Amino acid sequence: MANEQNLNPFKKGQSGNPAGRPKGSKNRSTIARKWLEATEKSKNPITGDLEELTQEDIGTLALIKKMRQGDVRAYKELMDSMYGTAKETIDLNTNDVGIDFDELMEAMKKNGKQ
């Protein structure tokens, strides 16, 4: 049975989680962004030059290198990053449901002219 006390809303100014998240703590995306923006001197696998690259640059260049070696998944990941993921498509083939679209259009034209 439910505890009746749990069914009451909190009083105004009272928190449901008094300890809560500590002030100043960072979420995962903030920490990831910090480290992805960290730079280092690294060899660009495409140009062969030593460059100051972010970790994000290094990861992207690694994907490009894999794609150039024929990795289709790496290609898909790059395309999804550039253009977004493909939307779901629906095949509207009317032959599968027994409707001849051309016949239907002709009948509609005839009925419209009468």
C-alpha cells in the first residue's frame, strides 16, 4: 500500500531532494566538450603535416582515414554528422494494394467532365 505522506505535494519552498546535485558540479556534456576541445600537436593523416589539432579534429580525421580505407560505417557516420541522419521513407507502391493509379486518374478525369 502507498505511503499516504508520499501523496502530498511538497510545501512551498521545500525541496524534494534537499541534498540535490552539488553546486558547481559539471554534467557529462560539459566535461566531454572540455576534453574534445583540448589541443595537441599531431600528424594530420590526410595532409601528413604536423598540426595543432583538437581531440575532435583527431577523431574526425580518424573516421575519414577509415572511410578512405573502405569502411562503410565510418562513411555513414561522417555523412550523418554532415547532413543529419536519413529520415524514414515509405514506399507508396500502389500495385501492391491492387490499385492501378493511371486507371484511377482516368476515371477521375471522366467523372469530372460529365
